Amino acid sequence: MKAWMEQYFRFRELGTNWRTEVLAGATTFLTMAYIVFVNPAVLAAAGMPPQAVMAATCFCAALGSILMGLLGRYPIALAPGMGINAYFAYTVVKGMGVPWQTALGAVFLSGVLFLALTAARIQQRIIAAVPVELHASVAAGIGLFLALIGLRNAGIVVPNPESTVALGNLREPNTLLALAGLLLIAALTTWGVRAAMLLGILATTALGALFGLARWHPQPLDWRQMTAAAARLDLRAALDVGLLEIIFVFYFVILFDNVGTLIGVAKRAGLLEPGDRLPRAGALLGVAGTATLAGALTGTSPVVCYIESAAGVSAGGRTGLTAVVTGLLFVIALLAAPLAGVIPAAATAPALIVVGSLMVGAVAEIRWSDPLVAMPAFLTMITIPLTSSIANGIAIGFIAFAALKTLRGRWREVHWLVYLLAGLCVLRFAYLSGAH
């Protein structure tokens, strides 16, 4: 069995061994384990039960990572995506008043769409049609959106009717706790500690408990609480025409997140073929789509490939065994479900800010010297946090890119799919204007 697995995962060809792969899998888990605590905190804003979300988070991360390892044979782990979970909670549920059960139905339908387009091999056409700069600006905009949510949850930034936002009361105990957590996570990150965010969240929670800002009432594992969000999705309500936009946003963010991470991590691992071609791309995207379906069924937002997988690659991980080990560790993490309600917002808010800062690094991929791509990218990036809507950012980016290329007389350089998407976005804004 051992020899067969070594042959299946191509140990000799990729120059790796069991010890290296197991350590790499553990490294990846430590760098992304913060999602076990942060995702329930974010989705709790949508009224979802934290313990159930934590269980769903662990289950989907385990399933997606193990499938990626066994079927895709890549050292890439999956979990509910950051940014898209905030869109789910703050824009769709709180902002638009959509019940979280209906939002889960929209997540499921976006996963079905993702799998259907993967099977039809249309994904690659869409990827090729959308400019790299728009991919990067969406990622950066989501990072700013996450950071703003983190700053508000920490009390560092507060709403202000005259200036939109203002500085909060930095002497408030929870805000001071969040600032201490932010400083700790930032310091650990600069020191290169793999589990910086996880350790920061736990240490901030312990500090909060010491000063009476976090209280833990030990509870045994309760299967009913852990499955309280499972099979609660409302597909009938999600099929309403008014929710097509939400499904569209979920789909595009899943696509952008997965493709960017898959190519980036595979390139670092030396697994790309000539021309930056991704071997077994269909299987990889199929796993991502399947994980999102599982997320909707168990009770969490869309599941995507994690860029933190690069930490495991840096530790020597080269095969799918790395992802399998990460997935198995997420199974063990299910035992932490009773902790879901203990972690205070002051402990998770710093993680949102740090993740946001890392995502904004995508701006380096934008050619700022070329206004034809710089302006649409900037509008996309800034619109997402200021309107609390990834949909608005994507729509304005497509419209601006297509319009500027046309006005400059370079319309032939734009794929027809981009014009189609831009046209749909114009109709969307016209519909929204007429609805008010």
C-alpha cells in the first residue's frame, strides 16, 4: 500500500518523501487554521449559529483538501473563502435582507453553475477573456472590504454621517484588546511565524478572558448544535430572478480565487507545464465546485483554494499528500467546535485586517502606467469597500474597461465575452436605478 501511494503521488519524480509531505501538510494547516474561528465570527453577523458554522467550516475544509489531494494530486488546501464570506453576511444578508437560508441556496446554485461550466470547458474561455488587471483589482478590493469590516468590528473606525467614517474611541477596552491583537499578529507575521494569525487569535482571546472581555462556559460536543445549519438552504427562494446577481458574484469570486491560487501555488511548486499550463485543470476546478456544494449543504459560504497552501509548498510539499494531511487535521479541528462562541470580535477583527492587507498586495499585478487598465482597476478596487458590494466593483470594472478600450479605438483587443458582461452590468445598473 505504501509503495503504491508513493507511486500514485509521484514521490520519486517530484523528489519528496513521507516526512516532508506530512510536515508540509501540517504547515499549511497552521497557516490557515484561523478560518476555523474567523468564519463563524463573520457568518454570525448573518444570524447563523457559530458552532454549526465552525463544524461546517472544518468539514468542508477537510473534504475539499482531501479530494484535492486524492483526485487533483496537488498540495493545495481548501476552506470557506475570506471576503466572499463577508459579502455573504454583510451585503447579501444584512444589507439586502436576504435570509441566510436563501443565501446558502444561492451558494449552492453558484456551485452548480461552476461545475456545469467546468464540465463544458467554458471556464478557460472566461478566464482568458477577463483581463488580469480586473482579477487583481477584485482581489485587492475584497481585501480593502475585509480590512474595513475588521476595523469597524474592532471599534477602530466608526460610522460618521459627515465624513462616512471616523476614528473610534481608542480607550474603549474591546478596542484596546483588538489593537493588542493586531500588533501581536503583525509582529508574529514579520517574524515569519507560520501560525501567526491562529496564535494571535488564541492569545487575544486569552487576554480578553483575563480582563473579563471574553467568557468561556465549557460545553460538550453537541451534534444538534453542530448540524443546526446543515440542509437549511432554500433553493426555491434562491431561484428568484432578483438573486441572479448574487449567484453571479459568488460564481465570479469563486472562479477568480481558485484560478489565481491554483496557478500561483502550482507555479511556486514547479508543477506547471510549458506556457504556464495547469495539468488536470478540469479535475482541480471540479473539486473546488464540489467543495462549494458541500459548503452550501452543511451551512457555510463558498469554499475556495487557499493561497496559504504556498506555506506548505515552501516547506517542501509537492504532492497531493500534503493536502490530504491538511484535510485530516481539519477533521481533528472539529473537536474545537464548542469554542466557536468564546472567541470575541476583538480577537477575530485583527485577523480580518491582516488578511485584507495581504489581499491588497494583488495591486502589484496591475500596470498602473497604462490608464486603459489602471483606471478600471482602480474603480473596481475602490468601489467594493465604499459600496460594501463586490458586485458593484466587478460591474463598474467591466464597464470602464470595455468603454475605455472602445473610446481609444482598441475595441478589437477586448474579448466579446467582456462586452457581453459589460452590457449586462449596464442593464443591471439601469434596473437598480429604476427600482428606487
